[in-house]
Amino acid sequence: MMGEHGIQSWCSISEGRVMLNEQLLHEAPSPDFREVMRSTYKALGIEHAKFHKMDPLSKLAFLTAEVILGEAKRAGSFSQETALVFANHSSCIDSDRKYQQSLDDPGNEWPSPAVFVYTLPNICLGEISIRHQLFTESCFFIAKEFDPATMNRYADPLLQAGIAQQVLCAWVEKNDDHYTSFAYLLDRADPGTARDAMLLKTKKEQ
Amino acid sequence: MVDVRLSFSNTITALGADVRSVFQALSDGRTGLQKCSGWERLDMPLCFSRIEDSLLQDRYHAAGGEPGKTRLEQMMIASLHDVIQRSGVKLDARTGLIIATTKGNIDALAKASEFPAGRAELVELGEQVVSHFGIPNTPVILSNACVSGLLALVVAKRFIENGTYDHVLVTSGDLLSEFVLSGFNAFQALSAEPCRPYCAHRKGINLGEAVASALVTRDASLFSDDNMRLAGAGSCNDANHISGPSRTGEGLFRSINLAMQEADVTPDDIQLISAHGTATLYNDEMESIAFQRSGLSHVPLHSLKGYFGHCLGAAGLLETLIAAQCLHQGRTIPSAGFAELGVSQPLNVITKAGDAEMHRFIKTASGFGGCNTAVVFERPGA
């Protein structure tokens, strides 16, 4: 099919395990979300003070992007012309609940702007754009389940039109105890060999 | 290149329940903003716009609406119904649906809500709308802060260009809620007086409630008399701050450039800027810099926030529909609340309603997360 682009690399964070291209990059001491975020941040050797202020969804999205874009930087294939196409099921429900609780708490005079700002799912795209200096298109979709076909239908034309050289597509879901992320990097120069078969396989594993 | 048009449309706001009557209200200088002494548990002076309950009930009833829907679902169903009826678009596999919203049914999370908290899920909002119309395709739900309504048109354009759909119905809407009002208040961004975009005396934002919907299509048999060509689009991040506008207007500047490049136009080809203009100090300043860098400082410009307030996810599409009417009716709408320029770069702010022949306008929007979107619209035959 015309206009498909190949997957340069992919990664996931799920059940305490951080995977990069089918290699185990890091395993957290426990699958508890906070522990996974803390230990992954440390294992990746990042210094980004703002990380600690982020809401759970932004942390998950940030680290997922860090794994895959960090690898691209090491390999010399990173492009600042990387667009972000992200999606999930639950939007930023953890921050929505936290903010609503602060509204409902009679002892709380005034809810915090620092919590409110994270009650938008696309904030995580801003965090990633700041970190990697991406002045590119970024889009956050909500879907019932991870659907790479729809993501690719949106990403391919960005590459075809030259709006982006690469597109980072990601499913980043965080709702209470449940978290999972899966990201893959599409490259303009790479013909899309076996892309759909690979995505179908990973979708079943999600 | 596929010729994609913004065709039949509808909006429901404090100023009416269709685009022409809302445009007429603006031409008559009416505003939808009202001053209040509070809202729900917020006990403080506020200024906002809100759809009249009786108007919404009437429109929802006309759409054959069943009981058990939330206010936002009623807004979207009533608005989409009007577009579907007047356009006659078939709701089959070739017709997509995009729902754009920043906070959806967020009021369902409140303890006082008659709906379960699960109704706040945006996926659930999509199912409620789709099941009303029997739309066979899964809706595409877009939540990109305050650029959502405008970005939805860009997404629709791309899905038509790449052959995914022939037609896309877009609906964008957000509620006036305690959740969002209190949040903007926590940012100290709210003005208790009608807002004054770009003015030296501006004190902040007013929030508003609206829904806006449109049919985007490549099928000439479905073009409305007042259709507009989606000539070019750009959407770029500031990569600077998650809640503050860029000091250089970088993302908006890049978005405008991409949109003008794709439309193959120069600043002299554009006769109107329908700007975002929220009337916060930093947003309006950022826009003036981006417009100056883009060579657009001389182009007549308005913000419509002084009529509707900031309608969040609906703002971009609502304001696009009004600008399209400006071009088709040859009338300019002044930027309400403006008295004296209060930004560092020159702007040609429209202060009086008048007649003008206009061929193209550019619509811009910016939002939290550093997102920006710009779209060039062209009047066919111009």
C-alpha cells in the first residue's frame, strides 16, 4: 500500500518492565507505578527536575518517549522534525479525580493550578516537546482501545507531505492502578516492511 | 490535491442556535457575556456566556433527543442533527465523525451529578453521540486543549485527503463547569468584567459554553452555498512551557507559516485574521509577536472572546464559522472590548462593523501544552 512507513524502533512500559526493541531495558523492583517511574527515571540517567512535578500520565508518556528518542539520539537517527501522535482510553483521569477531590474537600480553600494544568491529556505532549525541543505537530486522541491502524492513517500523511521526518506514535494509558504504554517511531525514509504484522502482534499483547 | 471544503455548519451559543442568527447578533453588536455573582459553589463575581436552558431543550427536542443524556451530549446531538439534516450526508462507512472537546462530561465527576462518574470518560461521550445517530464508524475523539475545535478541521482534512473518508462530521463542545472555572480562577486568569482582547486595559479571560459542528467534505454535491476551502493548515508546539505562552510566539509563527505555505499564499492574500485573543496578558502579547514575525501585522484582526468568552474546545470551530460568514456576507465583525492597543507589536484590530470584500482568512488558536494551530480558509471563486 502506498505511503506506509517503517518502524524504526519501538518500546513499552508495562507490568514493571521497560522494553526496547524486544530487549529488556529495565525491570523495576516492583510493578507498582510509582516505583516503576522512579526506578526507570534513575536507570535512564535522566536529569530533568520538572519530571518530579508531572502527573502520572505525563510521567509515563515522558519516560516512554525518553526510551525511544534517547535510543534514536544514541544511534544518530534522532530528528527534531518528529511529530507526536498519542492516544489513550482514560484521558488524564487520575489528575481529573485528584482535582475534583480537591474541589469537593471542604477543608481545601483553593484548588491548585499545578494540579489543574495536568487535567488536559495533551499536556504530556508539551512535556515531551520541551524535553526534546520538538516544534512539531502533536495530537492527542482518545480511543476505546489501542488502534495502530487509525494512528498510522494519521501519521503516514504527515511523513508523506514532509510535515515531519519521523512520527512517534504512542498508546499511553494510566488509570488508577492500571498503566501501560507502547510507542513506535515511524521514519519517512524507511519503507514499511512488515509493519502491520508487527503491530498486530504487539496489539494482541497489550 | 484533493479540494476539501468546510460545508454545512451549526453552532449553539448564548446568542442563538444557528450560524446565521448568531452572526446577525454579532452584527447587531450584541454580546453573549453576562455578569454573575457566582456559579455553583464558586462564590465570587464572574463574567461568562452560557447557552439558555430553554433554547437547548428546544433544539434537543427538535433533534428527536431521548432522555438520559448529559447536557454536553444534548448540545452535540442537537448541533450535529442540524448539520446532518440540512446537508443530507449519508451516515455510512464513508462518513467519519470527529468529536473535539477539552473536558467533555467533566461535571459527571462531581458528587452532585445525576450521572455516574464513568460518564466523564470521553469514550462514553463518543458512544452516546454515535448511538443516537446510528453512525457506523468509530468516532475519532480529539482532546488537544484549546486548539481542539480548529485542529479537528485539520484532522478531518487529512482523513479526506488520504482517502480514509469522503466526508467527516465534526462536532466540538465544552461546558461551563465549576471544574474549569475554578481552575482558571486558580491561575488568576479570570476577569469579572467582559474581556478585552489585545487592549491595554485587559484583565483576563471569560469562559463560555458553546457547541459548533460542521460537515467537511470533498463531494461537490454536498457543498453548502457558504462553503469554504480548507486551503492550508499548520499545527506546531512551542516546546517552551506547559501553561505559559512562548515569549517568541514560536509555535504559532511556525503554524501560520506552514498554513500559508500549503495554501500557497502570502500575507497580502489574507484579508482577515480570526485570532485566538483570550485577553490574558501573555497570550495576546505572544500572538502580536507571532503575527509580526509572519508579516501579518497589517491584516484586519478580531478576537470573538468579547462575545462568547473562551469556549475552550468549541472556540476554534465556532470562531471559524463566524469568520466564514464575514467573508460570504462581506461584513466585518469588530473585536469587542478593544479600546487601546496593549501589546508590544502592531496589530490592525477591527473596531467597527463595516462592509469589506474578503477572499481569505486565517484562523489561529493556541492552548495549554504549548499547542498552536493555524488554518487558511478560501472563499471559492475568489
